[in-house]
Amino acid sequence: MAADLDYFARVLGAEVGFSIEGMGARVAMVRLSAGPPHILLTDHLEGDRPIFIYRVPDLDAAKADLKARGWKKAQNLEIPMGPCCSFKTPGGHRIALYELSRPQVAEHFLGRRDF
């Protein structure tokens, strides 16, 4: 994973938002553009595709809106920044939505480089 992080930063010119290590996992967030989606690189999730993660103001409202358009329920989980919902598109792309309910965590992680 460190090699991928280096490639995104050095070769693709991505900005590294953070690269943290804790609780047996490594997670890095990179930005290829000024706005979302940001890309999460992880070593503890299965699959070769990145997760495109979007912050929404209200996760429950976002899920209700998606459900009204035919979206099927997905995995709910907690990430350090707040509640999150992760799902795959029919073609296998991985997307996550999260609500920033703990903004101090995001501020704490930004700029952190553990690896």
C-alpha cells in the first residue's frame, strides 16, 4: 500500500490528505482534484478497486433519496469521522457516503503521515 500511496503522490501528482496506521490497518486518503471524490487506499479491505468516498450533510437523508431511486441497502459502518455507508455499483465500483459528525477527527488526520 505504501508503494501505491507513493505512486499516487509522486507520479500522478495527488495530494496526500493523510496516511494513518492504527488498530491493525493502514488507510490513506488522496486527492486528484480540488473537490470530491477523494480516494481511500486501504490494506484491510478486500478487492482491488479504490473506494470513492463522498461526504454528505445528512447520511440518513442521502440514503433515503438513493432508496427512492432504486438503490439497495448497503453496509452501514462507523469510520472515525462519523457514520458511513459503503456499497458497490452493479459493475463493482466501490462508493461510500459519510456524514462528518466528528469534524475534529478529520482535522486531526489531515496532514498526518504515519507511513
